[in-house]
Amino acid sequence: MSNEELADLTQPQRDRLAFVELRVRFIGEIRRQDLVSRFGIQSAAATRDLALYKDLAPGNIDYDSKGKSYVLGSDFRSVFDFPPERVLSWLTQGFGDGEPVRLKAWVASESPSRLTRPELDTLASVTRAIHQACPLKIEYHSISSGCTEREIVPFALIDNGLRWHVRAFDRKTQEFRDFVITRIKRPAVLKGQPVAPHETSDQDIQWTRIVELELVPHPDQPRPEITEMDYGMQGGVLRMNLRAEGQEAGLVRHRLHLRGEGEPACRRVVPRLGISQAKDATRMEKDLMAALPKPLWHHVGMCISFLGRETCRPTNPKCSECVMQAYCAYASSRNK
């Protein structure tokens, strides 16, 4: 489809064709009723739109007579140049499904750009696997284990404020894990392959468990009252209900701190490293701050959370793979 052919269409037509492409590319299928429901058009108009898209972009969609829907074609080539942010807004919030055109802003503004952006073909494979509830074969690049081939069963996208992850059951390790989407290469949707009951999201305890958190300004903040104003805290506390999985993701980024017991990974990792044996979370944090240079204070929370999730686990910790092995008191005692 050329730019000239698109330009000859009306704006409502281009919006509907863009919707067709989004649905097929990132969900894997589209039905006539999807267009009818989204745009309030008649069935005959929806049929014409699907036929028009098929004529203008041969190979992009095929009709599945069994499922009575249009599915992704084997020779798909995108017609519309969707920015990753736009696609992710549509996938996670349900808006931005029209033609990707740059509109004039109503007021002057500046928004920070993400340093990492998912590659759209990879993201499309991930989201199709989620929607179709089927496994996904991937090549995954990990800092700890390098490049490995895996089969995962994905079920949700996660935005931790810095980058996008997919939550999935990992058949290699037989556990639920987060995978950074930018580290996924050569994805292949294993459509039609069965998913075992223990691989589904309702078996992911950390995902299904909702925890109530009390967040307070980080202890090193010279003016905590400013943070209280920023987040609308009541009595110096912000109360939130979050999934147990990923609860720590935004704390360091927003310079917030868990009140009370503290983050479980910290209470496990810090004593094992030999930095502190304090039972009180506040005392442990002070010991940690005393042991580390101040420029690292805002980063150590996320590092410890990652270490606790990926390596320093409650049971069967992977000491031999840990980057802190040479400095860890717990690892040294296990090697004796």
C-alpha cells in the first residue's frame, strides 16, 4: 500500500484500517464485529473495510473459515508506522488505535523519552501468544546466563517504569518469571500447543497475591515533606494495594521506601552478604547505607530486589551463578 493510496482514503477509513492492522498484528485476529463495535458502523461497512485492507495489503491477512475471522498472514508487512509507545497504550489502556498521525499539541510540553523501546515484531509475537493463550519459543539474553533457548507461557505485560517485561511461566526453570522484552529475540508463537494447568497465571502465587503497602519518603531525603506533597501522602504515608510480584519496581525510581517490615529480598540478601544482621528494617537500612557510597543509595534497592528474585532465592539459592559470590559470607560458608 502506497502513501498515495492511503491519502486517497478518508480519515475515518484510515483509522479503521489502522485498527485492522493493530488487531491482526498484535492480537492475531479480527472479526467484522470488532469493527462494528469499535466504530459504530454497519456490518456491510465493516466487510468493505476488511476487503479494502486485504486488497491494499496483499498477504497481510487471511480468512480463517473455521474460526470465522481474519488472521495474520504469512507475508505480513506493516502498512502503518506505529510508535511503540502508541501500541503499548492501546494494548494496556485501550486507546490510540487510529491512524498514527502526529497532531499539534494543545499546550507546550516536554515528556521524557524511554531509553529502551520494545521491537514491535517481538512485542507482537508476545501479545499474540498472550491473547491466544499459547506457548512462545524464544531466544533470551540474560546477564547471568547469557543466550538460551526457552519456551515460555506468557500471560501479562508489566511496565516497571524503566522498561517493559512479560510475566510468564518458564518451562526451562519450571517457575514463573519476568522476562525483559528487549532481551527476547527470534520469538515464535506455538499456536495450538497445549498449556498445562500448572503453567497458567492463576498458579502464579506472586502474581495473584495482592499486598497492602505503606510507602514513606526515603530516609536520605533532606526534606521529606516535599515528597509527601509530590505523592499526596496523608500523615506522611501513601497506602497502596499492589501485586506481590514487582512491588519494589518503582520504589527506587520514585525515591520511596517501604515502611515497617521492609522488602523481603532485602531482609534475606543483606544478612547473607554479611553487611548487617539486624532484624529491624530501619537498622538494616542504616547499616547498608553506611557500607555503600551515597551515589549508590538510590540504585541498591532495585539491585537487591533483582538479586533476590533471580539468584539469592529463599530456597536453593544459585550461589555459583551469583555476581556477588566472591564477597558473600553465605556463599563462602556453603563452599567450605
